[in-house]
Amino acid sequence: MRTDLLGWMRLQWDRAAAWGCVLAGVITLFIGWLGVSGTAFTAKQLPYIAGCGLGGLFLLGTGAMLWLSADLRDEWRKLDRIEATIREAGLAALAASAVPAADRDLYVVGRSQ
């Protein structure tokens, strides 16, 4: 089980980092909320708002950015697979065609001259 988790973390490092950032952001915001709620004086609340509030929001934003980056990388992989399949189909059709080897440069699959 542990090796599966480590293998997943190696392959999906950006998703693992996104979850780590989101978790750290939630914990930071919770600590800030505890600090602010523990005192009634505004002067004592400002350090918690500035440190924990802004830091927590930054970590949540970083986690969201990493998650979107991972999703975009997955989409690019899918597009690369589709492009490779289309290229293989085009090469197979070109190889199976009755065009002589010397004239194959002149023809493009799917177009007529």
C-alpha cells in the first residue's frame, strides 16, 4: 500500500502538492481563526489576520493553481495520444495506397490535386 502511494506521488507530484497546499492553507486559516477569536482587541487580532489569513489564502490559491496545472497536463497527454493515433492511421493509409514510391511526396492524405 505504501509503495502504491509513493508511486502515485511520484507520477502525480503536482496533485500531491496541491493537496498538501490546500491542507496547509486550511490549517493556517484555522489557526488564524483561533487566534482572532481568542481576543477582543483589534491590535492583537491584526497579526493573526495578516499572517495566518493572508498566508492561508495564498496556500489555497497555490493548491488550486497546482490542481489546474495537473488537469491541463492530463489534457495535453490525451491530445498527444490522439495526434499519434491520427498520424499512425494516416501513415498506414499512405503505405496501403497504390501511389508509386516516387510520387508519394506529391500526395497528401485526404486531399486531391
